[in-house]
Amino acid sequence: MGEIAFAEAIAVPHTGIHGEALTSWLYLPRGHKASDDRGLVIVPYPGSRYDAPPFIYKPGALHFETSVQLMVAKGYAVLAPSLPMAMDEPPAPRLAEAMLLAVDAARRQQPGLSASKLAIWGNSYGGYGALLAGSESARFKALIASAPLTDLFGVHNTQRLNTLA
């Protein structure tokens, strides 16, 4: 990590699937230019809302499952999208649409991000999100789902324990 050129988070304001104001966070490699056709990796975690840059992706943070800083060091742009879910919704409704709203806002804000080189990399519940979003849209060209939950019926509502009281 001593030779990594760390990327700072860039706020990407956008509208969510319910019309709410959200902020997602973009990480760009040094030397990014408007003339690039840079691949973009989306790192989802359904239910997350990031009003500030995610702590686990900050420079120097040790988060090995989806190391945003290492992806950026290899030349990819990385987007951590805000993907809030209402308590009365099924898990991850319209997830691909929600991700793509953030992607399209990032592309408008930062020219040089590819329209076609989109990948999703998720771990655990984010891995489930990667699989689900990949099944909802052909815009994603690559999926990495590490340790995904694949039997969501079996764990339904475990993400929402406060609703059981």
C-alpha cells in the first residue's frame, strides 16, 4: 500500500428511485481525463445511504473484500452508490435502476467515464446486490460477487431486525 496513489472521494449528487436527493461517491485515478473511456466499477451495498464518503473506502483503510483504493490504483474509476431502502419495501427493489441513476450522474459530472465498461463488485449483501442488479440490466458487463447471500428468502427481514419489535 506504500506505493499506492490514494484517491479522494468526489461527491456525486443525484436523485434516487423515489425522487429523493442522494449523494454517491466517486474515486478517480490520477491522470483521469475527459477524453478517457475509463471502466467504472460499482461497489453496491443495498440499503446504504452515504451522506459522507464511506469510511471503509478512505485512503489507507483496510477493507480487503472490495478494496476501492487498489481498484483505482489499477486504473479503474470506482463508484460507491447510495442505495437506501424503505422498511416496507422488498429487499433491493429496482436495484439496477438505482445504481444506474448514480452511474449516469457520475458520467455527467466527470466526462471520460465509460458508458459501456461497467462492472459491479460486491461482497456479502453487496454480492447479492451485484447478482440481482446484473440480472436486471444488460448495461453491466462484468459481475464479481464474493461471499454473496443467494438464498434471500431464507434470510428475509434479517437486515431489518428493528421491524420485528
